Amino acid sequence: MDTGWHEEIRLNQKKHLGRLAYSMFRGDLPQGDSIAEKLHSLGIKSEDLDFVILTCIRTTSG
């Protein structure tokens, strides 16, 4: 499951991305696509997780 953007990206992109990154691109996080929302749809709470393994870090999707 892709961890993707934090929900804050929907409310204040400049604060979340930082001024430099915000000047170059914008984040897109449709409702239901955040990691917390995806876990919730599976009946899993984020606090139930002990580890998160990041296997690929990039600024674009796909």
C-alpha cells in the first residue's frame, strides 16, 4: 500500500511541501486515498501498526 501524501496536503500545500517544493509542483490527494483512509477502509487503525517499510521514495506517482 502506498503511503502517499499526508491529509494536510489538502489544506495547506505550502506548509506541507515547503516553499521551494511548492513553487515547483502541487500534491494531489483525493478523498479516500490517504494511508489512514485506506487503512480505515480495511478496518485497521494506524496505531495498530508497529512498523512501516518504505521501499520506494519518489515525488511522483505511477
